[in-house]
Amino acid sequence: LSAQPLYTQNITLQPGWTLVSLPLTPDNAAISAMFPSFATDLAQVSRRTATGTWEHHVGQAKFDQFTTLEAGVPYEVYALRTVTVTLSGSVPAASSKSLSAGWHLLPVLLEAPGTPAQAFAGLALGQVLGYDTTRRSLTSVTTVSPGQSCWVQVTTASTWTPPLSGSLTTQFVYDGDGGRDV
């Protein structure tokens, strides 16, 4: 048996709308597990479908269109207050995505902060916009971070393979007796 290494990542949501993505495949993908205080922390989580329509989770089963979050999927989240979520999970499997020319909401799947060119390597990039919670508007970004999502203008049809896919290195530390420290 070989187990996937587990990693942790913190994502901080500011009050208002935030564009986010999960840089890890979570141990428990249920929104109720990631946000146990959903009603006091968040008002809504939204995602765009492959057909360009939107689905929403508002914390009420009668109206929720999804109940889990997926790694590598961009989401728009409306936070009622500052919330920090600690994710635990494994690195998502590699998968390429063919994108037509135009605007796409894409996840930032980097190990550490970087440039849009690093996050979206392989794409014919036009503008890259992130949501500024202070200004309450989309603004051009020069740095992107794990857990973010951005609106990316692709100037010509391109294929994108997120850079994080399986690229993390696992390191173990052993004590003086040869036992692995956890």
C-alpha cells in the first residue's frame, strides 16, 4: 500500500467576495466540514459550470446546488467576516484543460506565491484579474497565491496544465533512534 502524502494549506477569506480555489484534494470535501460555522462565516459559495451557468451553496439544503468543494475548481465566496480555513489533503492529480480564446475563471495551483505567468504557464495570456476586497472590484494582479482564483484572458486557444499537479516534494525527519517524527 502506498499512501498519498498529506499537506496543509491555510486560506484566509476577507469580508465580501473572494475568488478562491482549493490547492489540495481535501480529506473531507464537504462544505459543512470545511466551514462548520457556515451561517456565521459565509453567505454563499458559487461556482461556474462547464456550460457557463452558475451554481450556488447558501447553507440551506432546499436551495443548495452542491455540497462539496473540489481541488482545482475556482469558486466565488462571500464571507461575512474574516475567516481562515486550514485545508488538509493531497496534491491533485495532473490534468490538462483546453481553453478557448476569451475569459476564464481559473484556480491558482502553485506551491507558493508567484507571478501570473508561472501560475498560468502554457496559456496565451492577456489580462489576469483578481478580486480586490478593499476596492470591491476586479483589478490587475502581478502576484498570485495558492488558494486564489483569477479571471484570466486567454488570447488564443491554449492548453493549460496547472503547475502544482504532483510537484510537491515530501520530506521526512527522523529522530536519533531512526523513528520518523510526525
